[in-house]
Amino acid sequence: MSARAVIAVVAAAVILGCGRASWPDPPAVDDAEYRRKYEEWRSSQQQTAEYAMRIVGIWPLAEGDTAFGSDASLPVVLPSRAAPPQAGVLRNAANTITVIPAAGAPLMADGSLLVGPTELQGPLELGSISLEVVDMGEPSSGRRFVMAWDAQHPEAQDLPPVDVYPVDRRWRVAARFEAFDTSRPVRVPDVRGGFMDFAAPGELVFQLDGEQMRLTAFGESGSDEFFVMFKDATNRTTTYGGYRILLPRAARDGEWTVLDFNLAFNPPCAYSSFTTCPLPPPENRLDVAVTAGEKRYPVGHGFVVP
């Protein structure tokens, strides 16, 4: 072996053996600006918790007619304090939802009282109740639900603030994006017993305490951020048992971005079982305890992870 080759081998060994020193730090941020954005993030998580806690039900919306009201015998049962026994019918046909109000029912859409069959283009209002049709996947998949949200839900009054770990800059790390040859389709289970399809353009490679780790990133072409669901050791103790989410800036193959675990947040299913959350891919399980970001919410009826 030539002297030049020996030097190259030794240099490579030094680089590989000094991973902590060779891994870059994330770009510096202004403390005041970081605190401002952190407080905005925390406020948005509080809004998510309050919204999810006001959900009163979710029901499959099959083809044909689905009656709704407070009558317990109906397919969709709403709180009696806000809904009459018979409020109306949702007709699901040819990917179109038509609302057929019951006589005298105060159903509103787009600020107008419904007086006859009306194609539903957005939320349907009934007193403090808002009804929304939710498609999971393409409408052609047949996985269509109706969700009810109550602005005056008694269990959602005077909610406590979301609980978080103290901000610690060591949980803000540089991550290198390693793109797959082509974006991979990934199917993951969801909390409604079905599956959701995502596109995975690649993986984010990073270090925690000198150990190299990877997380599969989801994202569509042209998006300015990745969607990353991950589990870690704190799910068994202090954080939501399902998973948490990060939304790092999108990067191209070989470029660097930042994983800030101080901004790890709960999905809506952490607060309510009446949600449509996907679940993380099995490879996105970190062996470490990520003591950063949002903790388990102190109240609520979230989806229980099997």
C-alpha cells in the first residue's frame, strides 16, 4: 500500500471514530426570536387540544341515507342539549353529500338556514354543534366519516395548559436528508382501523449523544416541510403513548435541516378517541428517551395505543 493510501485510510478512520466532533451543529438562532416562535408553537398546541376535546363523536358515513339527531336509535347520535330528536339526513351518493333537514330543525350552512335538500360544501351547523364530513384517503376508497364538534362541550371548558418539557438546546440537532432513489409509497395503520398512504422521499440522519439515528420523513413534492412521526422511550411514562410529530424544513438529497425536538407535538388522537390519526411507521422508533417537547395531556380521552 502506498503512503498516500495509508494516509487516506487513517484519515477515514479518524473521521469515522470522531463522529461527535465531525457532526455539525445546527445553525444558531436569536434567543428572543426563538422564544417568540416557541410561544407561538405552544399556543397552537393548546388550540389543537381544545379543538380535539370538543369532538363529541365520529361515525362511518355509508352510501345512502344516514339520519342524525339526539334520538339514541339513530346512526349518528348528537347531544340532546343541542340537537332535536330528528335533525335531518345526510345522503351520500356519487361522492356528493346532500343534507335533508327535518321539519323545524335549525340546520345552518354558510350562514343560511336550510329549508330543503342542500348539497353540503362545508361544515353543517346545529346550534353549538358543527358537523363535518371527513374523507380518509380518496373519496373513491369509501372511507368516509362524519365528525361532530361541540363548541359548548362541558368537558372542554377551562382546560389546563398543555404540559411541556423545559426548552433544552441539546435537543435541537442538525439532520442530513438522504433521499431514496425514488419516493417510496408507505402504508401505515390509522386509529379508525384502516390504513393511510404516504409518500416517503427519504430519511433524516442525525445524532443524539453521539449515536447516529434515522427517521423516515413523509412529504410531497414541492412541500416546504417534512412530516415526521416518531416514538421514543418517554411514550411509556411522560408523553402520549402513541407518538409525537416533528415538521422540519424540507431539504434536498445531501442537504442539512434541523430536528428540534423541543417542538415535538402531540397528534389530535392524544386528546380524543374521535379522530382520524395515522400511526407512525415501525422504523420510526427511537431507543432514547426524548425529554423534550410536548408531554402527555393531563385530561382527555385520547386513543389508547394497543
